[in-house]
Amino acid sequence: MAKAMLEANTKNRRVKIPVVARYAKEMADGRWKEDTGEWIKISKSGVVLDGQHRLLAVIKSNRAIQFHVARSVEDDVFSVLDSGSVRNSTDAFYISGIKYSSTIPSIIQNFELLKKGWLTVQQINQRKTTPELLAIYEEAPERWENIALVATRLYDEFSKIVAPSIIGGCYALFNSLNEEKALGFMEQVCTGSGIENDVISMLRKKLIEDRISPRKMPVSMKYALIIKAWNFYLSGTAPKLLKFDTVNEVYPIARPI
């Protein structure tokens, strides 16, 4: 029955092998708890919306396990379901067939936080939910796919010094403020070619030093330095030293012109 259910599963999130192995061992050892209220959920089109890893574990363990099964569930509820194997935004974007599903959700999330002003880690309470991220993507899919493409390319060209989610979040922010300047700034930061302002060299040095240092700078500090460098870049000026004083400085806001 598990095999039959999965045969119709033409798309789902990527299989997490350790999760399947853990579930299968619990089933084989007789420690799997049945009747916990966690249903296998199958959509009207036959896709297993919730329960993929449990069904794979049944097959791997070769044990008969009792589950309640809910059929004819609406296909579009996938992004709001929860399960034993944590479903994140990447899973929801992947099941929706979206390109760059591993990077676009975090890029959009970072863009939304930066747009409001990345002040403290307390902003985690303002993070967008998976349905909200999907809705933002669907408003301009080509834009987000292009931003993810650029972020992935610059990530490689910067020798993977800065995560694509950070590159993409900053590029999306700057692009929304000054489309003409945004790509040039990010390419200079990530490639080190054609640098027009000394502040970019200062920023590159700090980002590279942070990458090889055992003591990492907070993400909020990293964003503050990038935004300050952007503001100097737009103004055509450069500081003697690129820094951010968390005690005495107001958190920087990216300038539009």
C-alpha cells in the first residue's frame, strides 16, 4: 500500500535519507508509536502531501504500520502543512516547481527584513510565513528568478565567501532602490573587478577576513557594513575606515539615490 501511494507521487519535497532511516529503525525495532493523530494526507491528484518519509520508512523497514489516511485533500494546502520531518519554505517552493527553490525563499525573506530595517535579531518575529513568501514570489516570478540567478553566479565568483541568500537579499534591496547602480555595486563587491570606490575594497576585505576567521561577525553587522558601503558608493565618497558602532550609531538605511 505504501508503494502504491508513492507511485502516484509525481512531485514532493526532496527525500531526507537520515529521516527515513530513523523512522525505519523505530518501526523495525517495534518502537514506532501508532495512532498519534498524524495522518497520511493524499491530494485529489494523488500526491502524498504529508507522509512521504513515513511511507518510505514502512517500505524500508518491511513492517506493517497502521496509519489513518485522509484522501482528496486540496493540492494547495501543502505549504501550510507540518509533519515530523520539518517542512520549510524550500520544500514548498520545490514542490511548486519553482526554479532556485533552495535560494529564493531566503532571498525574499532577507529582502523583506532589510526593507524594514534590519535592527536586531528580534526581527525574527517579523519573518514571513511560507504562504506569504510564495505570494510575494508569485507577484513577480521573473524578477525573483533573475535575482537568484545573479546571486548564485556572484556567490561562485566571490569564492563562496558570502552566502547567496545574503547576496540576493542585498541585491534585491538595492535593485528596488536604484536598478542601474545595484548590479554594478554587487559585481564589484563579489568579483573585485572594476572597483569604482575604495569603500568596496574595504568591504571585500572585511567579508573575506570574516570568512576565514573562527570568530564570525553577526549577520546584522554584515548587513550594516554592506548597506553603509552602498550608501558611500552612491554618494561617490569613501570613509577612512568602514565600520559600524553598534552602541553609538543608528542602524543604516539603504539610500535610493
